[in-house]
Amino acid sequence: MAKRVLASILTIWIITGLIIVLGGCQQMDGTTQSSFLQQGSSVQTPPNPSGSQASESMSSKAPSETTAACASMAEKEAAAPDIEGTKKAIALVNGLERVLYLVLPDNPYGLAENTIAGEYKHEVMMGEIRTGGVTLAAPVADAYLQKALAAMPPEKPQWLLTLPLDLSDCLSLRPIRIDLSAKPFIDRPYYIRVSADQEELGVVNILGKQHQVEIGSFNMYGLSYVISNVSLNSRRIIEGEEMAFLFVIVNFAQVPATGASYTFGDRIGLTTEPVLAGLTSVRGPLSVHDYDCILKVSGCPVFLMANR
């Protein structure tokens, strides 16, 4: 019952509430849904607690993307940030050469030596800038997340966003684009939007293990939302509990079963479409997002690798 009410509230709120809040001066993007929808023999690899597979071929690239794609593996390895307790290694996995992070014997994550702790993807764009991106296994991402949260000034809202797509699923050098948008609802910076150029990627739970995950559907666009039980039952964002109000909107290839139990890093489903993620109360109002709300390592945005 709560989910049906929430779906109705969200649909009405998104269609009409946003326009009212914005004083009627902002218009829904005319492209709406269509705009939203647009955005091998492998060597043996060490045990991987996170990662998966996808499919699609290379697509055409703009000049900046071509430059990024044509970087040598040595250049990519040099550009990859260091991750504590790991070493970098180049390996062929699922037909694609990758820069992997392999766990060292002495690591703070409790992972076995040579476990894959993450992967660097050179072809990640944040806005118009190529930053590269790292996809980290849940124990590694959580360690960086907790450290970053602890270092935040107390006057700032205590939350950061680990991006909920598993880039280790990529089977091509297509660019991953991060922008500030709430499309298809409205073209304003009310979420972080991640587009993978039709690569089929895992959608990963970014809510902490202490939170019960709630999955429901909007009454429009065929989209689903992933939120916490705390968010579902709260009228506003609770100060000091911001991490319970992370909000993901996704067009799943197949809507996952509701009622399942998910912990941080568990795969919820698959998508080929852009994903929205951010902080919001289900009853509004929306807040403006910027790139500072994304967890980063040496300027590289952090994505979450699915648990195996």
C-alpha cells in the first residue's frame, strides 16, 4: 500500500510539483523519454568478489572520445589512481584489456591476495572533461566512502554518492558520461545522471547494509526507483541520516523481484539505459546537485562493483 501511494505521489509530484516549485518558468524537456533513452578467449584472472558481463559492439565516437579510446594500456595504467592495499595490473578479461586492481597480502579490506578489488576505466567523462573512473569492490568502496564522510566538515550535509553502475561489465571502449540532469522528468541538475551508450551494465545497491531496500515502479516512463525503507516512510530528509535518503531511478531490463534482501554492493538488476542517482525526499522538494557530491579517488568518480 505504501509503495502504491508513493508511486502516485512521485508521479504527481514529478509532473506537476516540479513545475509549481520552479514557478512555472521551467519547461519539461521536449525530448523527454527519447532523450533519456539516448544517453573473449579470456586470460585466467584472480577470484573476483565483484564484476559481471554485458554485450554490445563499439560505436562511433567524437574526437575527444577517440583520443581517450586510443590511449595505450601503459598510459591508462599510469592515469589510474593508486588504491590503498592494491597493485595495478593489465589483463585481458572478456575480450577487453583492462587495468585491474589486485589485492596485496597486507590490505585493510580483509580480501584474499590477488582478489580483484576494482578496475579503472579511462573512458569516463564528467561533464565535458575526461576524468576516468574507478569501479571498486564493496569493501574497498566502503572504506573510501567512510573515510571521505569522516573528513567532511560538520556544517555540510553528511552524504556522498557512490555511482550505482558496475563498469566492470563493459565490453567495449564506449564512453561513460556523467552529467547533472533529471531527464526524462526535467532538464535541471536535480540528480546525477550516468549514461553508458547502451552497454548492458549491472545496477548495484548503494544503500548501506543497515538499510532495507525498497523497489517500486513509477506510473510513467517504465522506470523503477530504489530507495531505503527509511526514505519510504519519512516525510523529509532527516538531518544526520542523509545516507538513508540516497535515491536511484532506473529503467531495468527486467524489473527485479520486490521483497528481496540487498546489502551494499549487491546487484539489483541490469540496464542499458541512463541511471539517475542522488539525494532526495520522496515528497520533495528537490535539491540541486553538483559533482562534489560524488565519491572520488584522486579526482576519479567511484562506481560500485557488484558482489559475486
